[in-house]
Amino acid sequence: MYFIRGGFVKQLGHYETLDKMPKLSVDLILYICDISSENLGLILRSADIFGVHTVYYHQGNNTVNNKQIAKVSRNSSIPVHFVNDAEALLSIKENGYSVVALEITDVSVPLKEMPLKEKNCLVIGNEKTGVQDSILDIADCSCHIEMIGNRISSLNVSIAASIALYDIAQHYLFEKRNSG
């Protein structure tokens, strides 16, 4: 317990915490390209927290370690589809999803300015090489996280994905609160 402003504050347990969170269903897919098992597990944990309903993992050179993913993701319940080419992303797009690549490009806009649609697919790229050009060509747009420091130009992929998912969740929560 913590003492704050003349009273005690009780830290909530797992189920109490879940009861306190807003209930919102969003139509959000995550398409992840060729990242490490540890980062994939961390992203799955964040994806579960921020309302992603399906994840596609575009396999590349990284070998997936299912035990490590399960441990780091805290056994996230989001279905993960393993794919070897961009056909799944094309299918997602054909099903009416706006495909948004999280990548700094010459035409990317800040994530907070991204006009999100009803159905969105966020694309996350490799830790070192980012989103492949062939995937960027499929994307409807690209966005980036604004950074105010001036010495480092990128974030760890799991941290960047978490920030982006949080920002998208805030957009959906804002829409929900202002629609009623």
C-alpha cells in the first residue's frame, strides 16, 4: 500500500486491473516482418493489451523460438499466422483494411496525424532493416513516431510497436468517448 494525500492507496491485482480497463472492440491487425522471437513475444503482449485481434508474422531470416515467445508474451491469446510472402498482406488489404507501415520514409507523417480508418493493419518491420520496400509498396501510407532527441534516430522494434499501438488505442478510445 502507498500513502497518498492523507489516505492509503491499494495496488490492484490482475483481475481488479482488468475490471478497471475500458471495454472496446477494434478492428486492428498487426503484420510483423522478420523480427527476433524475444521482440515478437514483447509485441504480442502489447498487442493483446491494446486490442489487436490478429497477428501475421512474415518470416524471414529469424528462427522463431515458441518457448521464448510464450514466456515473453505472457501467453498472449492473439492468434498468430506465420506467412512466407506478402500474399497475406495483399489479402488483408483486399478485405478493406487500411495498411499503415510504421516506418520513417520521405512521405511518412507523424503517427498522431495518421487518419485511421475503421479497419486498420499496422505493419512493423525488422529491427535493423525496417519495413521491406516490397511491403512499403503495398502499404497505403507510412507513419513515424516523433522523437524529440537529436542523437538516436530509432527505437527498439518492440518499444516502437508498443508506442504505436498505444497511440492507435487512444484514437479509438477518443472516438468512442466522443461518439456517445
